[in-house]
Amino acid sequence: NVLGKRRDGDDPRRERLARSMVEAVGGIASDRTDVVDLKLVSAALAEIGDALGRFRPYAGVRKITAFGSARTRANEPAYKLARRFSRLAADSGFMVITGAGPGIMQACNEGAGRKRSFGVNIKLPFENEANETIRGDNKLVEFKYFFTRKLFFLKEASGVVLFPGGFGTHDEGFETLTLVQTGKAQLMPIVMLEAPGSGYWRAWDRYVRRHLLDQDLISPDDLSLYRIAGSPKEAIREFRSFYRIFHSTRVIRRRLVIRTTKQLGSGPLGRLSDRYADILGGRPIRHRAAFKEEFDEPEVAELPRLVLDFDMMSYGRLRLLIDELNRLD
């Protein structure tokens, strides 16, 4: 199987992309760019390179990124909830990515344990020292810039969980929803987890429905991009069920390829094709072998594949399709 034999080091695109990067940096350097801007570009590239190297050994492990307040104290229900969730996540085979700070971040690193934790810390004059669970570990990455840090929160994630938090938590939550809604990030489960009786995320959900949905600022299908859970077990069930049959996606030749963990019958797929014809251009979902373009992912070479003529716009509706896919026997 050519997919299994081709090594990334032999990928002919590497040299071309490396040359393009060098030319881009050279162009910036020779274009009378201010020194302060050159410092930004240099630091950002260095941070990205460092983070890529630290995550690379764990590329085959699914990870959940956790967001929440740095100010949550250890005796608060949300702290205990976060710690319990992360322990269950680690027991279910996931690793956990946090911002490496105190509060919810520390609770999640504690729950998952040092071996199952990543920390992506931001250098700030406050609330920025890495918590003791992840401090000194090789899976702790330090960032100067929020934009490079945010890149790795989602680039490496197979799911996102949000706990109650302030401006930063809501910024991260809405950015995650925006990137998934527009196809700029992989479709993944996004779960808002709150302690029983808290009502934190349910109040947020009422706001979204009243001020965004009712004013046609989002579509009804966009509500399917997130779930609200009232217990760690319910949240973990959401992450596990999303990957029950669905494995991953890739766009090839303007078509969406869905890799699955099992072969699916033509009958159920035909019914899915009919039900979601509006986002599939009226064309059926079909089986096929791996595309030659997938040679750089030999680890998924043998997985079954489905090809969809997806409109590359209706990601909320695509999420509903995947939910139904995961319920097929």
C-alpha cells in the first residue's frame, strides 16, 4: 500500500513549502519593515516551531482543550467539576490541554495528571505562572502572543470543553464556535460544562437564542455546534459518542472525505443522503478507497471512507449529519 510506505520526509511538498517560507521571510526583511514588526514575526515563528516539536510525539492521541476562569478557587464547585471531568477524560484515553495557569486550568491538569496534560502558557504580568502540575514538564509551551497560543489550543484539539469564566473564556468559546462554523477549524465536539444548579451556560444559551438566533444573526443549525452538560459523565459521553464511528475529515478535490471506524451499509447512507440532500448538492454519499493525496497520513490509510459533495458552508447541518452517522449500527 503506497499510503503506508510513503514517509513524510519524502513528501515532495516539503522543499517547496520550505522555500516559500524562506522567500516570505526574506521579503518581509527586505521590505524596510520596522524592527518592532520583525521582532513580532521572528518571535511568532520561534513559538510555532517550538510548539510543533512539543506536540509532535503525541500526534496520535486525541486531546480535549479546556477553557475556564483562572480565578476559580479550589473549594468552588466548578473547580471540583473540572478536576473530575479531566480525570474521566484521561481514563477515557484523552489528553487535556489547558492554559497552564491557576483556577480551572490547574484543576484540569490535576485531574488529568502530569502525563496526560499539556499546558500552553501565556506570558503576562499577572495570572501567568504555570501551575505546579505542569510546571517544568516538556509538554508545557510558553507563548508571548495570544494569537500563536490560540492556534495550538485548536490545532491540536479533538474537542473543547468550557467551564464558567470571564472575558477570556468567552473570547475562546466564541472564537472556537466561529472557526468551526466557518470551516476554519475541524468539526469537533464543543461542550459547555456547568455544576448542577449553576445555570451559567444555560443563561448564556438563552442569550444566544434570544439575541443571535431570534434576530437571524445565526441559523438554527448553528445551535448544534455546541452542547451544554450538567455532569462530567455527560460531557465525556458527548466526546466519546462523536468519535464512535466518525474519525476525521479532509477536503480533497473540493469534496469532503469522512474517515470512519467501521464500514457502513449503503441503505443507511442512502437515507442520510436523502435527508441531507440540501447540503450535498442532491448527490449521494459514497464509499471509496483512500485518495492518493492522503499519502501523508499513513496511519488512517486503511480506514473506510465516505465522499460527500458538501457545500462547504453548512457546518451546523453537517454536525447533525455526523451525529446521525454515529448512531448507525
